[in-house]
Amino acid sequence: MSVDVSLDDIPQSALEQARQGIQAYLAPLIRISPEAPPDRPAVALGGSATFVELAGRHYILTADHVWNGTEGWAELAIALASDGMPLSVPRDYLIPKRLGRPPYSEWGPDLALLEIPANLVRTIEGRKSFLNLGKRQAMLTTHPPRFEKTLWAVMGMVAQTSEVKPREESGRVPVNIRGEAFFGVTCTAEERDGYDYLTTYAKTTLPNVPASFKGVSGGGLWEIGLTMKKSTGEITWELEHHFRGVAFWEQPKPPNEVAIRCHGPRSIFEKAWEVWGLDRV
């Protein structure tokens, strides 16, 4: 159901429930190199991604520039909790399907699908969920994006308030990760050269909104379903969320907004799908 309200009208409890619902798919990424040269740290924040699965295989879906930024690093670690030890994977064990190469621009293409080794899936499933890409592709015809009376959220890691600590003698790398959903009621759609783009906007004057969205790149864009009780006007999350895109570009919009551009569902489920040779449902 579409609810015609402003963001201020939505109870914090509903936003928090929606945040928890989509955070289950968030994959914050950390770069690790035990033998890093003196001019580079041994660990660093990488970006964001979404856990997805298709036809029995499991992946993380992110922006290509996030994957490209792991070149020269030995491992890519995935934070399965907000703090503690991330799950570390040798970079060479991840099998990439790419759409995009540097230099990157505000129009991309900028997408990457990284296949996860099968022996790590059960460990991930103990803390996270995998989004069924085939189901989402099939639903696109019957449940297209709505651009009016709709709540949107970009889910990603906030680099400004996240940190990785030096590797311990045991070889582990402790992290303190802040994954956040940035909600908005405005989303614009554009098409260019066969790709579709969805752009949402965040006000930097609102509480807990960072000045920079570094770290959010590669995170998912979600359309959040809300419902309103006719008798009371109470707004609640209707336990519905549709995956709509991958964030890859941010642009300041003075005086107090940041535009976050995402590759939209057609770019993912049609353009990238064909390039990557994925089976259609």
C-alpha cells in the first residue's frame, strides 16, 4: 500500500523495523593485506554489498569500483556483525562477474557480482540472509518500482563512523562497523544508453546522517512497503521490501543534500544479467 506522508510522519519504530529487515542482507567489506608495504595500511574499509543467491550459488552484489579497489590486497573480509571478527576470504577465491572498468563516471556502468566459495555459505547464513535474485527478477513485471508515496532506503556501511583495527597476533582483524539505512521519500528515475538509474537524496542536517557517504558504495537500494490503519492513521512497516538497485555514485547538492545514484533494476536484471550470462527465471 502507498502511504502519502513525509518522513517526519513515519514512527521511528517503523523505520527501525524496516532497517533491521534489510540489514540482514548487508555485507560490509574490508580489505586486508598481511604483507602491506610501509606506505599502505594492512587493513582498510572497502565498501558495501548485498548478499544474494541464484540457482544454488551464492554471491555478493556490489559496485565494480569497490571490487576494483581490492586489487593488490590479499584478502577481502566480510563483516557479519557490527563488531568482532569479520569472515576473511582470500581475494583469489572470489569469482567476479564484472560490468564496468576504470575510469568510473557518474553513469557507470559500475556493477560486480562476486561468487562466494560454497564452504563459507553456512557460516554466513548463521548471521545473514541471501536475497533470492531469481525471485526478484520474476517479480519485476508484477511489482515494478513505485515513485510516488513511497519510502526508499539505501543500506550501506558508514566509513565515517566505522573502523578496522590492526591485525592481532592471532591473525584476526577486529572491526567496529556501522551499517545504516538512509531513508527518503524522494527517488528520481533516469535512463541512459540502455541503463536505468534511480537517485535518492539524503539531508545531511538530519540526525545520524554523515557528511560523506564513503563506504556506502555498493550497498543496496530498497523500496520499503508501509501501511496505514484507516481507523487510527498509524503507519507501520508491512514486512515488504523490494530490492531496487546498487549505489555507486554520490553528488553533493548544496546547501544540505547529497544525491546517491544507483543502478536500477533494469540495469541489474536485464543489462548485467545478460552480460554475466545468468539464467533467466
